Amino acid sequence: MDGVSTRLEGEALNHARFRYFPYIMAAFVAILLLSNMIGASKPSFVTLPNGTQWSFGAGVLFFPFSYIIGDVLTEVYGYANARRAIWTGFAALLFMAFMAAVVVALPPAADWPGQEAYEFVFGNTWRIVLASITAFWAGEFANSFVLAKMKVMTGGRFLWTRTIGSTVVGQGLDSLIFYPLAFYGLAGWPPEQLWQVVLSQWLIKTAWEALLTPFTYVVVGFLKRREGVDVFDTDTDFSPFAKAR
């Protein structure tokens, strides 16, 4: 099927076999877990020309890659397969949160000096865990839905419009849910800084998507040629809870 692009719609998609899908999904889950483990709760800043410090979340440096891979999943493999990847990531986040809580709660050896630092880094509160999982779930499904719908509307043309457009919606929803739900009212997170971070996350993530558009084109083109398909969600059940057929 190399070099041949077959348009798949409806039931035909359910019988397709994709050679690269497991690897793309694995990359999606790995980046998702790393982005939530490293930097999710750390605010950083840049100094603007006028001397003002503008805050942003440190995880923004690499978390957007999960959305780019999410775009690739939906564009190449369709919404139903992207839905499988999102639920897999959701389960992985739950498992990571559970195991982090268990390990933090275990009593440390008497001569180990790192328990306080370990708790600070990995001892996320229920608010952060809930906010992270909720924001990921809502943002990723919104991102995939918008991209799939725009692909049908544009007849598969203008890939950049749907990768950036879906990111504007998905990343906006993600940032709007995560930071207020996780940090609103906490010491060290005054409201003005919190909303600066929300806005910064949204703008930087969208800018990342736009900047990496050429890379997305290359990856999407490669996978479509190698898989030999071009998936259009013309009669897809877009419910996040729909069963795979």
C-alpha cells in the first residue's frame, strides 16, 4: 500500500490495519506522562522589554507536543482511533497518579534524607491530579473533534487550518480548566499571575503548533503514504464514550 492513498470512511475504517499506529500512540502517552510529571506545577517567567515579569507554566515547553501528536492521530487514523489513544492516555494518567500517591505515602528508610523533596515534587494534591486529568480529557477530545470536523468541511485540504484551529480550541480549554482548578486560591498563585499563566499557556501552545506546522506536514504525509489511507470521519459517532466496532 506504500505510496497509495485510499480514502476510508465509515465502516471501512474499522477493518483497516495500521502498522505505525501503536508507535504513535506510545509516543503520545509517553509525552503526556512526562509533561504531567515534569513542570506541570512550576510557574516560570520571562522579563518583557518594559521590565515586567510575564508568568507561564514550565510544562508548556513540551506539553504541546502531545497535542501535535494528537493532531497526527486524528488526521491520519481518524477520530475513532484518536479516541482510543486519548482513553489510553487517560488510564495512564490515573495509574501514574495512583502510584505516585502510594510511593509518596510509603515510609522512607530512616537514613534517607530526600522524603521532603520527594513529596514536594511527586506529592501532587487531589486538586492537581483532578485538574490535570480533567483538562487533558476535555482538551484532547475537543482538539480531535474540531480537527476531524474541519477535515470533512475542507475536503482534506488546508491541513494547517485544522491543526492550528483545533489547537486554539483544545489548548484553550485545557489551560482554562487546569490552572484555575488546580491553583486558584493557593498561596503563591495570586489571581493576576494565575490568569497570566492561563493566557500564556494558550498563546505559547498555539504558537508552538504554528511553528511546528512544517514538521506536522512531513509526519502526516509520511504516515499517509506508508499506511496508504486518508481517513474522513463522515459518519463517525463522536461521543467520547462510543464503543469501538
